[in-house]
Amino acid sequence: MAAAACWGVSDFTGGLFSRRLSALVVLLIIELSGLVVLLTVLAATQEGPPPRDTVLVGLAAGAAGILGLGLFYRGLAIGTMSIVAPISATGAAIPVVVGVATGDALTLLIGLGLATAMAGVILASREQTEGEQERADSRLSILLAVGAAIGFGTFFVLYDSVSDESTLWAMLCIRGVGVPVIGAIVLFTRPSVPGRRDTGILAAAGLLDLSATGLYALANREGALSIVGVVGSLYPVATVLLARVVLGERVRPLQQAGVVLAFVGVGLISAGSA
């Protein structure tokens, strides 16, 4: 739960800043701050790298996670956070399916949870009567949230095997693949650079994201993939609460019911996996 809370606050911060800054710049600062800390810790501990195959899987996990996070930030920037965040959480279905396929118990609650979460996504995706541009942004934000869910779910699965070898190197692989690629794109596109204060806030969000990733890795060592993956996917709770309190977001009753169903579905999957 601590990992989910850290992720939720970090994601809200990243999504909020992506509304007035380039999402790529936001993502770069958040990931770069974590990379600097990781390199410092690794230099101090002098921990050797894991086997090559593990590193390759870690890089794949990093690619999936960075892609999911980039889509997520963009979705939060143009859509309603209270809708985008819960939809992205349905990526919990991916580690559950993989967990069941590799030996975790399949229960009736898991199937009910998957159906409930899907119903929640459908209801939350129902558009309001807005202008054409708002409707287009709403549709795009939903697609981005679904893409983020796939990216996050894939990340949870791949990250599980890497973190069993080395938590530090698992986190390094994630940022090691993302920072150079995002940095190159930023250098090529040359978006506006944030001020010192904004950079400091985003760097702090990056440290929260790093903490969440580390806590998730430690939890993976103690619990089943299906359980830990679902609990980790409760991160949108903090994002939604912050969106309500800070931004004053309100959604239609039908969409609100969809948000609730999405969360209930994730909870059912978690209960069924226990």
C-alpha cells in the first residue's frame, strides 16, 4: 500500500505538470532524478550486475513501464484524472492472468473482479455532452489510459522476475532504458524548459516514484505476483483524491459509478488472488 500511495502522489504531480509543460520533459526529470540516486547508491554498495538475461528482461520492463507512464501522463494532461487513473489501474488484470497461468490459484472472485473492472471502464468512458474538442480529448485520454494499463501490466509481470535477482539493478534497468531515449527526443524537439522551482518539485516526485518501485520490488519477494501486482495497482486512489481536492474535479454520476466499479473490480481481483 505504501508503494501505491507513493505512485499515486507522483503520478498526480506528473499529470498536473504535464498540463502546462511537455509530458516528455516532465517524464525525463522524474526518471532522471531517480537514476541519479540509483547510480549513487550502486557506486556506494558496489553491487555487481545480474546475469545478462536478467538485464535484458529488466530493459524490456523499463521500456513497458516508461511507455505506460508517458501515455498515462499525457492522458492525465488532456483528460479527467478521476477517470483516466482508474482505467489505467485495470492493467492489474495482466499480472493476475500471468500469475494464474504460472500456478497461482484461479478463483471465482478473480473472474468477477475482471468483469466488474471492465464494466467500470466502459461506464467511466461514457462521454459528457461537451464541445467537439472536449469530446475528442476525452476519447483520446481514454485510449491513452488503456494503453497505459497495458504498459503498466506488462511492467508488473517483467519487473517481478528481475527484482528477484537485484532490486537496485532492476530499478536501474527501468531508468537506464528510458532516460537516454526520452533525453534524445527532448534534445531533438527542444520543448520549453521548466524553472528551478518546477524542476525541484518534479525531482521530488521522481524520488517518490523511485521509492514506490523499490517497495514494490521488496513486496514481490514476499508475496504472490497476482496479489502484489493488484495491490500496487491501487495507486490511482491517491491520484483521484488529489484531483478531487486540489483540482475540484467532478464527474457525471454514471462515470462516477464506473470509477467505483473499476476500483471494486481491482479489489475483487486482489481478494480472489489472496
